[in-house]
Amino acid sequence: MDLRYFAWLRERIGTGHETIQTEAATVLDLIAELKTRSEAHAFAFSDLAAIRAAVDQELVDMDAPLRDAKEVAFFPPMTGG
Amino acid sequence: MDVRVQDAPFDMGAELNRFAAGVDGAGAVVSFTGIVRGVASGDLEAMEIEHYPGMTERALTQIVGDAVARWDLADALVIHRHGRLSPAAPIMMVATAARHRGDAFAAAEFLMDYLKSRAPFWKKEITRSGAQWVAAREDDENALARW
């Protein structure tokens, strides 16, 4: 699975992209798994209220299933316009 | 319908003229341009805009599609820049064309409200004393409820 990070999540984790093997069933399960990868990951994911997720480039809720997801992205609330 | 995500600057006047010239039968064109605030308000040196290539275009196309389904529009345009922008530079613009102004105004506001909270862009302010990500405003999220 390809993981993408943007804005301060990317900065805290130290990379914008990583590829992992996972059996996580939902976005929340995946986050719990990622928090164990490093202190930087744990810090980046410490406040879930400040994080949004997209599965295969569609915005989803945190309890969304991953099924055959190829790409999951994490980022703060968007500030376009 | 035209959605463009680009790092190059754009000329809002030229874009609006081209847009207005291309709409047939429309009696109203509404446009909004967002520009980098600064200079007067402090020591902002630049605004950096990050986005999610691929998802950005998908999200904007979806939002424009929703607007077209909801209002009687002759055409719609969205341009949004990314990369490093100077104070006073245009960041983005939307334009809508419709037979009557009510649809054009409403659709332009709808596009802006959704673009701010649902298109994957993130702004970072670069000042002499450091850099800071712009926090999302609760008002912007609440604005979606009216649609």
C-alpha cells in the first residue's frame, strides 16, 4: 500500500511517501499500526481530530474500510481558496 | 467547464475576458479571485501552497460537476495555483456564467465554499521570523451546511 502525507504531517513524519505491507481493515486500524513505526509517526498521529484521510484519492471517514485500497493519504484539514 | 491546477501565474483579467467571450446565451458572469494577503498586515514574505496531485483535479472536477448539476450554468472555470506565491499575487479564481445572475452568484459561492474545505490544498505562510501552516477555520467548514 502506498502512503502519502501532506503539509505538517509530511514534515513531522519526515517523508511524503512510503510503501508498507498491512492487513489493517480500516483507516483507524492503519493509523494505530503507523503510530508504532517511529516516534515521528506517533507524534504526527497524536491528535486525530486534526487529521483527515483519503483512500484512493477520495476523502473518507476514519472508520472507512480499506479493502483493496492502493493509496491512502493523511493530511490536516484543507486550506485552499 | 475548465479546471486548472498550475504553478504558473495567471492573468485574472485575461482569463475572465476569455471566459466571458466563450459563453453563449449567458446574461451573467460572476467571478471571485483570491489573492495572497500581506504587506500591510505584517511581515509575510511568501505563501507556499502544497497540494495532492491527482486528488486535487478529481476533487475540483467533482465540485464543478455538483455546481453544474444544481444550477443552470452556461459554463464554469476554476484556476488554482500551487507553489511559492508573493504577497498580492492571485492564488485562485472561479468564474460562473448563467442566463440570470442568481444562478451565477449562488454557484460561485458554492464553488468557493467547497473548494476551501474539500479540495486538497494547504497554505503555509513564510515570514521573516519563520514559517507556519495556516489553520483551517471552523467558519469555512460550517459554510458547507447552507448548501
